[in-house]
Amino acid sequence: MNSHLWQAFGLSTAKHAVYPVVRNQLAELTGSMKRATSGREYRKLCSAAGNLFQLAGEIHFDSDRYSEAAHSYTLAASASKEAREYDLWACALTRQAFIGLYDREYSATVPLLESAAHVAQRGDGQLSTRYWVSAVQAEAFAKLGNYDACRRALDKAGEVRALSGAVHNGGWLRFDGSRLAEERGTCFVALDRADLAEAALTDALKQPLSARRRVGVLADLATLGIQQRDVDMILENARAVIELSRQTKSGYVGRRLQSIRMRLTPLLADLRISQLSEEIATFERKVT
């Protein structure tokens, strides 16, 4: 059941539509946990809860409801710890860290990711968990301006390619290295390394991407254009983000668009940029 819900979440453009089923399933699980008659049964139920609470958190996160997402991830981490499922636990901690990244609490995020890395070391070495943690650590270091630590973490994340077999489960763990170009691009934009960022993001766009992932790459390219004051680059990529935003009700996508608009302020003297800013503001008013 859980794997089907993760699949439905991944395929849906309106991801919040999956939440009622997840909520009902969690209510049943919580009741079963209270009635468990053995430690083995209890741990099995905790594992299922740790899985589903992460999905609930993902749904809240995508809807821009960070407080609810944080609560779900906390419950997921607690249940996963009780289940002694170290990979599941590490992933819950890593998802908690994402909230800190998007709230720009970078310094507080680093220790949480260190904890996730420590837990992941106790997990299954054939899974990609520890490498996903490294990829997220790279972004945190990039946001803090620590180029050397970021590169080390990216190199560690890249080691996922040496794994063979089933390295993820397609649900609470989906990292397989296919997003490394996107992640490098995000990091190098944050580090203001245009030379490295554009190459990575261009490579990322050559891959088949979901609407949400494509928005992330295009938003990073728009940000890169802002850093370089390249108006054509800004317009091309920002308008592509607007178009994709019309196809999804994702709060994540809306936040990326809002971030672009805020960064446009120093360039508003250019009429084309001013018009773009108004386009984004008009779109934001329509969806709120």
C-alpha cells in the first residue's frame, strides 16, 4: 500500500490530492501500534509509520506548509528510530533538513545533516541513503559559502554511481545519482560560480525531468542570469517557470517563482525586467 501511495504522489500534479488516503492510513497504523502484542509487531508497524509520515511530510512540504511538514518528519524520525530502521530514520532527518534550507536556516541545518549522516552509516551500505545525505549537505555548505566543503560533499554524493543493484526503493529513498547535475548546478549558483553552474544546469536540462524538477533547474538558470545581469537569460528561464507553474499547484513551484521576483529588484530599471516582475506578481495573485 505504501509503495502505491508514493507512486501516486510522484505521478500527481496536484500532490495534495493524495493526502486524505495517507491520513486515513496513518490513523489505522497509529491504532494498530497501540494494540501491538509483541515487540516485533510493534517495530514492523513503526517502520510502516516512519514511511508514511515521510510521505505526509512531502505532501505538506509541496503545499508550502512547512510547520506541518516538520511535524510529520519529526514523527517519521521517531517511528523509524523505534523500528531500528536506520536508512528510513536518516531519510526522515534529511527531509527535516530541507525545511531549514528553504527557511534559510543554514547553520542550524548542518548539525541535523551530520546526525543524518551518522545514522546512515549504520544502515544498508548497498542503499544510496548516505550519498543522498551528502548531496543535501553539499547544498547546505554552498548556502554558507563554503566551497571546499561543498565540493567534498558533492564528490561523496557522486560515489553513488559505484553502487549496483537496487540502490533505492522509489518511495522514501529515491536518490540514484540522476539528479547530480541539478544538485551541482544549485550549489554552484549559491556559490556564485557561474562558470560551473551553467554547464551543470545545461546538462540537467538534457535529462527527462518532472515538471517540478524542471522548474528547479530553470529557476536556477534564471537566478544565474540575474547574477550575470543577462536580461535575455532571465526572461527566457523565468517565463518558462511561469508556464510550468500553470501546470501545477505546487507550493514549492510558487516559492521558486517568488524567489526569482525578489531577486529582480536591482534590475527593475530595465523595462523588460519590470514587466517580468509584474507578470510574476500577477500570477502570484491569481493562485493565492
